[in-house]
Amino acid sequence: MWEAERDVFTFQVQQPLMDNKSPTKRNVLCAIASLFAPHQFLAPFTVRANILMQEIWIAGIDWDDELPENLKAKWEKRVSELPQLSKVAIPRCLRRPNPVDIELHLF
């Protein structure tokens, strides 16, 4: 979201993301896909979630099977980090006075 008064981008996360669903491959993928961050400002979080999804695939878990304890613990750690995303505020414009070059940097 763009917070016009402070001129920053912020993020709202629906809690709980899993909504009391057991962590299955299907539910984890659905939760990861629901994070809308088109400018990739949340990449430090989403990359780790996607790496976990890769681990789930490698483990050969079926779509509706509950995750084993080791992967379930990793997923619960990711979910526990979600409230912190609402504290992220990215200034819309980072610019020095009279810039010579302008660049856009993303993760």
C-alpha cells in the first residue's frame, strides 16, 4: 500500500495467513502466492519461503499430506515473521538533491 501522508510503501498481512489450516504443500504454496509484492520489496521474506517450498518438493510430499515436523517447524518460523512485515516502510523516492545519476535497486 502507498501511505501518501508519509510517502512510503507499506505492507498489510492478513493474520493468520494459514487460517487454522494444517501445513500441507497445497496450503503453503497458496499462502506464499497470496503475498502480493510486485516491486519485490518483500524479497528477503519471499525468497526464504520459496526455498522452503523447494525443500517440500524435494521431500516428495503429496499435495494434501501434512508436512513432517522439520518442515512444519520451518514453515511456522516463516509465519511467525509475518507480523514484522507490517513494520516495513519503504520511502517511495530516495533521491539526493541535484542527482547526477538515478538508479532503481531491487532485491
